[in-house]
Amino acid sequence: MSPRTLLRSLVAASTATAALALTACGAVKPADGGGSDDGSFKVASHIQKRVDDGKPMRIKLSYHDPSLAFATPIGVGMKKAGKEFGAETALIGPTGGDAAQQVSEIQTLIQQKAVDGLAVSSASSDALKPVIAQAYDAGIPLISFNTDNPGSKQMGFVGQDLKASGKSQAEQLLKDLGGTKKGKVVVFSVDTGAGWSHDRFGGFKEGMAKSGLEIVGPVNVGNEPSAAYNTVESTMSGQSGVVGVAGLDCCSTTAAAKWVSGSPDKDSIVMGGFDLLPQTAEYLTKGVLDFTISQNPTEQGYQAVKVLSDFLTKGTKITGVNTGAQFVTRENLGEATVES
């Protein structure tokens, strides 16, 4: 079977596989909130009162940069779950991925007692750890989504295994290169300093370790389309012997694919990316992109709300949900969901 017809899940989307579950005990208990000596979690008394009074749960998803196209399908899933579970939902976060702004926004929610459940995609893992702990200690159920934050007081993680997905991207790229042992693979990211980018690139390097190919990057392109393309163009103008290109996210993928589409060497460059925006689907159809990996953002938004709602209203133990990864090629594009 040709690698271009590959469609597979890295990991089944199942709560049973989540290794990040904490001992968030089943029944929600009225208390001042936070963790207790026995390792259990007690919800804040003001949140418990809202539960007892039958009020809609106020669940907010703090995304590291809502201006990214990837945020749109997350919002779709969030709203679907909110309607299904009777929760008041909102997608918030700092435009441009400003970690300090994200921390400030979450602190305001805590201080104003304006949220009953919180899901966070951290602009910076280290910068968000203290405010995650602050929310947890205040008795606010909190999970990470999309971007994991291990070592924090998150009660679970909803999203893709980032390191595993990066490794699989590298392995598929090598398959499509057909055993090529010489040349460069240039890697791009919208934010090389972000935890998700570091994790995904770490997996990519691991997958390429024995290939003999030289990795260039990751090169930071930012999330403004024209600026991202200009960075890709200037980077590639200084390279020779490029056999592969990889984008670690939605927007570096489309920026790099735009450059590859206009390159005289486009037929000899293998390219793999992430996510499935309409532009990404177009580049797949034209054969510019060999494959992309979808991480199901709609499901991430949906499951983040569901996990928190079930904990608050049903006492369901919080566990992580791996939303998996799906390889999409031109051949199976019609079976995939475009993230529009």
C-alpha cells in the first residue's frame, strides 16, 4: 500500500488510555476548594452552590491564541458541547500568544469567581503553571487541552500526544522520501518557543535520528500569513539540497506549502504538515503537500467541555482524552473533515 493512502489513528480517542488522570474524586464536595491531604480535590463552595441550585456551569476554554485559524473548529466543538450539556461556554485567550496576558485573564476569572470549570491551552508551559495551581487551589476544576502542561496541577489533558505525532510525521516523511539518505529537511513553526512546538519538534527529531538527513530549524514564522510566507521564502533562499519540508502546525504548513508550490524543485520536495485548513486541503489536492496530520480540533473543544461538565454535574472522575491523529493524503481527503 502506498504511503499516500495511509489513514490511521495514532491513538484511539478513549478516556481509558489517559495517563494524566489525577485523583479528582467522583462526587464534588462543598468546601473552600483545592486539594486536600488525601490527594482528593474539593470544589469551591460558590461553585458547589451553583451546582446545587441547578444553574448552568460556566465553562471557559483559554486558548493560547484565538486568532489562529485552528481556534475556529475548537470553538465549534465547544459550542456543541455547551448546548448538549446545558453549559455556558466561551473561548478566550490572548491574541498573538502573549503568556502574560493569558495569565492575567485567568487570574481575573479566579478573583471574580466568574468560572466554574476551566480548560487551558498554555501559551507557555512554565508561565502558566503558577496560575493553573492558583485555580486548582481555589477549587476550580481545571484541565489542559490542545497543549499539555505536565508537572502542573492540571486534572487531565484533552488533546493529541504531541511528541508521538511529531515522531510519526518524521517517519511518514522518510517513507515518502523512499530511503533518501542525503539532503536537508527544513522545519517551520508559528511559535518555536511554545511548549507544544517544542514537544512536537522533539518527536520529529527522534523520528529523524537515524535518517542521515540534516534538519534545519525549526524556523519561527509567526502567525501573520504574509510575514510567515516571507520568513519561509527568505529561509529557503539560503538553502540548497533540500529534499523535505515540514510544518509543525496549521499556519506554518500553509506558508511553507505556498513557497513549495512556486518552487522549480516542487516535484522533488516531499512535504508533510499538520492540521487541515481549506488551504491545506487545496495544497493536498494539487500534490504540493504529500500528507498532513489532523488532530481533530472540534473534538478537542467538545471533549474539554464534556469532561468538566460531567465532573461538576455528575461527579464523573476527570481523566484525559487523547483525540488522536489522522494522516490525510490526496487519496483519502474526501473522508476527512476540513477545519474551516
